[in-house]
Amino acid sequence: MEERQPFTLKELLIYFLRLGTTGFGGPVALVGYMQRDLVEQRRWFTVEEYREGLALAQLAPGPLAAQLAMYLGWVRGRAIGAGLVGLAFVLPSFLMVIVIAVGYLRFGGLPWMQGVFYGIGAAVIAIIARSAVKLTRLTLGRDRLLWALFVGAALVTAWTESEMVGVFVGAGVLTLLVRARPFARAPGMAIAIGLLPSALVTGLAGPASASVLWRIAWYFAEAGAFVFGSGLAIVPFLHAGVVQQFHWLDERQFLDAVAVAMITPGPVVITVGFIGYLVAGLAGAVVASLATFLPCYVFTVIPAPHFRRLSQNRALKAFVDGVTAAATGAIAGAAFVLGRRALVDVTTVAIALGTLLVLTRTRRVPEPLVIAAAGLLGVLLKRGGA
């Protein structure tokens, strides 16, 4: 067995800054990149540490990729490491969506976005599928029980188009029973908002009030605290509040926000920054992002010490194995759901197959370059078909 290689927190932060800048493909691809880069190639983390982090990230509410990143940061630098890694991972994509949001408000929309997403969406499906296969090899092996849980979770996710924590907990409990046999043995904020320059709180409807920022903070914190699974799972929850309940955005603006998150690297949940900017300017973007990721940080750091210390317990290991199998199945199911929406015609199928062929046959081609080429191709094809 190969020894784990030493590394510094600075090196880990540099890695996650780069992943947040160039990591396309959403949560499934991002967790695959971490497994490939940090476990297989650099050997900074063991397979067990990675699997524990993946299981904890799936059990706790919040976006999958960001929580896994924070857990790995915790392994290296405890609470400070988790916070710094989370910031390094999210900051690049946050800055990107802010730049796009500024252009969106100034120019009244993103007419080229449909073409870009048309091509990129197809290419991303290929990346997700490739990452999902790697995850099954890492987490399931030849264990029939884990494969059965994997298939069950994948079918539930594909059928319901959502990821339910009950499936993961149930898989963990079932594995525990089979393997371990446990029974055999305020106002101040309003004043502060009033002191902010109006440009910082100006969205689609003009300057936002303190009550709107409070509502943004509360609603997005609720989204971060009660939505389980990958960042993609947060989209239906956000749609219900942002479009239907508060009427902050219309359907087209919300779809543009999701598209921006999909065509930028890093966690898909960063769509909250774009939405927050459209509602209340830069202040809204910062509040929405912090409110969404704070529960993720809390639910990672607090249980992490106990989760790791008890990881050698037979019953807990069985529970973690079951949860991990179900989590991997849910990711595969999510990949199917996304594929059904992105691969809408012969052209998108061809782009996806071409991307898969390039990535498997020519490993030296950087994935961001493949994504950019797919986006350009989508724009050209959309324009040609107009």
C-alpha cells in the first residue's frame, strides 16, 4: 500500500483555488476531481478519509462538493482549515458570477447563454458520467449489498428527480443491521443597511430595503440547512421561493441564473450569488452566498471530530458504507436526470459522445478547453439554426 504524501495547508488552498477556477461539471464531476487528484495522484488523503468525507457530506444538509472540500480542509487544518478551503473553493466562481450579473443588469439579459448552455450542457453530461463510473469503482468494489443499495438509490433519484436523506439513512441502517448485527450484542442591521451606498444594494427592482436583505439571509440559510445532496438539489427549492413565493425573479431570469451556475466552474450552488445580485446588488449576492454556505460549514465542522474518531467502529463503518453506496447511486441518478434534460437532440448527443471520446482517448487535453469548445460549438449551432 502506498504511503500518504505530506502536504501543507497552503498547497491544499492553492489546489482548491484552482479547482474552483477550472472545475467544470457540477458536484458529480467536482467530487470526482477531488478523488482523482487528492487520493489517486497526489495521495494527500487516504481512500478512507475521502469516503468518510463523502458520506458525511451526503448525510449533512448542504451542497455535496463544498462540504466534501470543507471536510478535507478539516482533516488537514481543523475548523480553520475547513473555513479557508471552503472560501478558496467558492471564491473564484462567486467572482465570476458577479461579473456576469453586472453585465446581465447592464445589457438586459444574456441572449448568447442558450447557445453556450446548449453545447456545454451536453459536454458536462459526459464529464459527469465519467466521474460517476470512477466513484462506483472507488466506493462499491464487488460488494453485492452495496451494489443493490446503489441501484436502489439511483432508481429513486432518477424517478423522483430529487435526493432524499431518508434513502441514505435507510441504506446506512440496513447495512449496519446486515453486517454489524447491533442487536446480537434585527434593528441594528436596518441602520447598517441604511449607511450602505445605494449601488451596493441595487438589483433589478432598484435599491433593496433592509427587510429584503433579512429575507434573503433567512431564506438562503434555510435552503443551505434543509436541502440535502448535491448543489443541483437546491434548484427546485430556490425556484419555489425566488419565483413563486417572493417573486424576486421571473421564470426566464431564474433559468438564466441556473445556466450561469452551470457554465461557470466550481459548485453549482453559486447560483445563489447570481440570484442575490439580481435581487439586491452586491450586498444581496454576499448575503445570499454566506447564508447558504454557513450551515454547510457548521454541519461539517461540528460532527467531523466525532465522525472521524468513531470511523473504525464496526457498526459505524457498516453504516457509512451503506450511506456511501446510496450517495453514489443518487449521484448516478442525478446524472441520468441531467442527461435527459441536456441531451435533447442528435447534436447534443454527438457533443457528449465527442467529449467523452476526447477525455478518454486524449488525456492531455484540459477539461476546461473541452468545455469552452463545446460552448463555442453550441453558440455557432444555435446561431446557424436561428
